[in-house]
Amino acid sequence: MTQTLNLGRIVRLSLLSFGALVFLAPYIFMISAAGKAQADIFASSLSLVPQQWYYVENIQKAMSRVDIPTLLWNGVVVCGIILIIQVMVAVPCAYAMAKLQFRGSRFMMALVMLGLLVPIHATALPLYVAFDTLSMLNSYAALVAPFSISVFAIFLFLQFFRALPDDLIHAARLDGMSELGVVARVILPNAWPAVTAFAIFSVVAHWNDLFWPLIVVTNSDYATPPLGLLFFRAAEAGDDYGALMAATLIITLPLVLAFLMAQKRFVEGIAMTGLKG
Amino acid sequence: MFALRNIVKSFGSNAILQSVTVEAEAGEFIALVGPSGCGKSTLLRIAAGLDHCDSGEILLAGKPVTGLSASDRNVAMVFQSYALYPHLTAGQNIAVPLAMRELSTAQRLPIIGRFMGGSAAIRSNIQERVKDMGVSLKIDHLLDRKPGQMSGGQRQRVALARAMVRRPAVFLMDEPLSNLDANLRVHARGEIVDLHRKAGVPTLYVTHDQSEALSMADRVAVMIGGKMLQLDTPQTIYENPTHVEVARFIGQPRINLLESRLNANRLVRFGSVELVAPAAGENDTVTLGFRPEFVRLAAPGAGLSAQVERLEFLGSEIILFARLHGMGETIVVKLAPAEARTLTAGASVNLSVDPAHIMLFDGKTGARLKADVVEAPAHMKATLHG
């Protein structure tokens, strides 16, 4: 703050601000449109500031036409369960692969790398058929199950655990911990930066995911936020973009707030040192 | 009692431990010393249960534990890196081994565990003992700090406290002082010995620093190349090494070792003495050994003549490096500063070796030979028949 503004700094700051503006433009446009009346949106002049403030009306309209609390709840449940299961599976798995010697660990490593290469789109059809056969479409299970094992998480944690000193694990064993105890009491608390980083990736990806919910969910009771918006746009809103943008604003807000809060912890976590003796 | 018997361990075709045996009496402090790569740390890890031996037997408190995992053996270890849990405070670190052993699985659960029957009493008892341990190691003011906020010496104390807070069957220490600065190290030596005496638990202490081993241990085990060469009191190890490698490794400055050959009568002349090797054995190469403090300056014309190569002033003593005439070997002599005052590099000196302290080793196997030392005939003085 006390730095003086010289030319180089001004150039740098303007470039950065311009870049930020480009990335933020759609979001800003959404915020603006959410506060405009129908006539205002279709007016020939393009202005970011609404002529009349229509936020309350648009939000009310959106709330009355879409069951937004259900959408948000579904989003929280689906993302939460996915994240918890992913961490519960990936942490012990990555620990075993990073720190224990067992037969087949190289083969497992190859499988993880292979898993990283296969996108969900390739397996979507067989998975859909499987869920259909089990009559499990339109359920939380169908939304969660395909993502319960994240090879990306295993890979991320594996890299992180390799850097943890072996002596720490030896000390834990000598203090009387079982292998699960080591994972729960020593590995997980020290892996917090990696878990936070992964949580951001995972929650953002699954909160915003439209592809998979669109395949397995046709009932709005289980719709995740993006799918709910799609139903809303297709069936009810028609060309009422003000209400649509207001609904979008509501469903993106939790993620933005969560990220802003987690970001601080995330940076703190990365700055946490002192793992070495 | 604690014992490691005939421990064999190899990685692939690389034999790390070749039938090593160490037995400790109750309350004994044994230092395992050897150059790096001699297998001493591997032996310690096998004792801890962090590694498994190919064959051999491990007894802790008189009970065989060979197949047991580390968490089921009642051992405590101090690591070279200290291995403190970075996410816990010093006090919590010290409490971990107590909590793991004294609270049941249900009582250890977060939040719920606090309401399990009996948990509160055990927890407050643990807190009490952690505090006592902190006071006795003078770290009670640090118990709320995390390892990242402590200095190396403070971390070392916390690691020591974590190992000593319960009564294990054996303490294992893997070079716990090697990350401290020199002053602190000497101070910490005395403290560890005191703590060990108070606790009375057998201790196996691994170090590559021979002065640490000699000064701290009741008995010193010298390991070289995966073999236990000698296990005895520090004094015996120093004065009466049974193997040339032990003699070479122990002692600062190093022992003087001279290669030589026995003549037909199985004797070797050195200075004014003759050493007679035992009759048995066909090998005729031997190694003569004598420590630097048993070499004295002799009158001109007497003893071995040599040329001063270098002098090192160490305050209370002077180390003299002298090249023997005729042999070309350099020997090391430890002198009092008063004796060496007149010496300068390049000067000629005459040296005599105390005959009672010359040792003879087999040139091939390195084993100590029982030699008879006799005064040589006068005309043979000052020669060494090589």
C-alpha cells in the first residue's frame, strides 16, 4: 500500500485488472441482468446498471417458480457426500501406496495413472445402463456413486504423502498406533493443505456439473443446481432472463462465499511448515 | 533384560547384518557405534519392529517379540529427526504414547470419547504426568508450542520426553544428538545419562560419534561391516581392542598401525623390543598398534628416529605427526605442550614406544594376537624389520 506508483507498476496493475475484468465479465453481466426488468434487458442500449432496481422482484419470481432451497440442498448433499467418500477412500489408499511396501503397488500406480486418462464421458453410457438395470436412476446414489473413488485425489495425496518423513510414521507406530490410527491421527491432520486443495477442486467440479446429473436425473426432486436451472429455463422461464439470472446468482453465491472463506485457510495451510524435524 | 540374538538381515545380495548379538542387563546403557553404513541403524530398527530380520531372535523384558509389530512391542524411540507430530503441541506430543496405551479405542474418539466412563480421570492423570515430565526436562514453559515454533534443542527435549513419559521395555535412540550444535551436544549427553539412570530402563543408543559412545555407555558395541566386533566396557574397548578395526575406529587421535612381517621365529622387532607372536597360524603378516599417548620423546640416539611433519596445538595437548626414518610411515604422537615446546616442523626427533602398550593384530583376519614383548638385544635397537 505504501509503494509508490511508478510506470512499471501502473502497467502491470492495468494488465492484471484487464485480465481480471475479462474473466469476471460474464459474472458481472449476470449480476447486472439479475437486477433488470424484462424491458430493461431487451432495451437497445447496453448498460450494466439497471434503470430500475428489480432484484427483489426477480428473486421473488425465481423463488416462486423454482424450488431453490431443494436445489441448494441437493447440491450440498451430493457435493458433501462425494467429497467425504472421496477423501475417506483416497487418503488410506494414497497412504498405502506412498508409505507401505506391498506386492502390486506398482500395478496399482499404473491403474491410477490409467484412471486419470479416462474421462467420465467415456464411461457414462455403461454406467447409465448399470444404474438403469439396478433401477437406481433418480437417486442420490446415482449422482454420487460414480465419483466416490477419485483417482485424481489418490494421485494428489500420493505426491503429498511421499514428502512426509518416514520417521513420523515410525514414531506413530512405536507410540502404539495401528495403521488406521496412523492415517487418522498423523497423516490426515498433516495432509490438511492437500485435502483443502482437493476439496476446492471436487466441490467446484460437482456443484457445477451438468453432464452427469442430466443423464441420471429426470426428476426435479433430485436435481442439482445447474440441472434445476436447466429445467427452469426449458419449462417455465421462457425468455424471463431477469428471473433466470437471479436464480443463477443464488446458486452460485454459496460457492463463491465458500471459496472466499476456504481460500484463506488454503493459503494458511500451504504456509504451514515445520514438518521437518 | 533385552536381547538381540544372531540377527541376520540382507537386502538382496547385500548382507547388512551378519549374525549380530547384543544382550543388555536390566538398566544397562549400551552404545552401538560404528562408521556409517555398518548396519547399526538397521539393527535398531529391527529392535523397534520397524524392520524385520531374516533370522534371529529378539527378546524384550525377557519375552520373545520377534514377530510382533512395532505398535505391539513396548519400546520407545528417539529419532535423529525427532519425528514430532507437527500438528500437535509439545504437550500433546508427549501425551500421545500414554493416550494410545491407556485409553480404550472408544475413549480416544474425538468429542464422544470425553464422555466415556473413566475417560476424564485417565485424561487428567495423563496431563499430570506430561506436566511432570515437562518440569523434569525443563520444557514445561514450551508445552503449548508446536514443534515448528521450537529450536532444535527444544525439539530434542520434547522427543526425549515423549519417549520417557512411559516405561518401555527398552529405550532406543538413533543419533538423537547429531542435529545439535557442539556445545549443546556435550551438555545433552550428561542429561541423557542422568535420565537413563533415573528411569533404569535398558537403553540402546546408536551413534557414529565414538566420544559419545565412550562417555555415555556402560558398554560399547562396535559394529563394522555388519559384524559385531566387540561388546565391552568403554575402558576395555579402548585399552584392549580384540580386533584391528575396533582399535582403528576407537580413539581420537587414531591409533598408530604399522604393517609388518614375522620372521622365521615368529617375532617382529620394533624399536628396542621384540614382539613374539603365538606359535599357531601360518600367516606371517601382522599389524602393530600403539596409541599416540604411549609414544614419548626419547634422548637423541635412542629409540626410533623420525622427522616432524606437522604439529597441532589443541590447548591441553599437542598432536605431533612424525615420519619414521627407514619405514616412511607417519605416526601420531600425543604430547604435553611443555614437552613439545622446542619442536618445529622439519626437525628430527627420537621417539620411544611404551612396550607394555604395543598390540599385535593378525595381518589377514585383523584379530588380536597375544604377543610376548621382550627387550631386544642392544645391537638391534632402533630398527624395524619389515
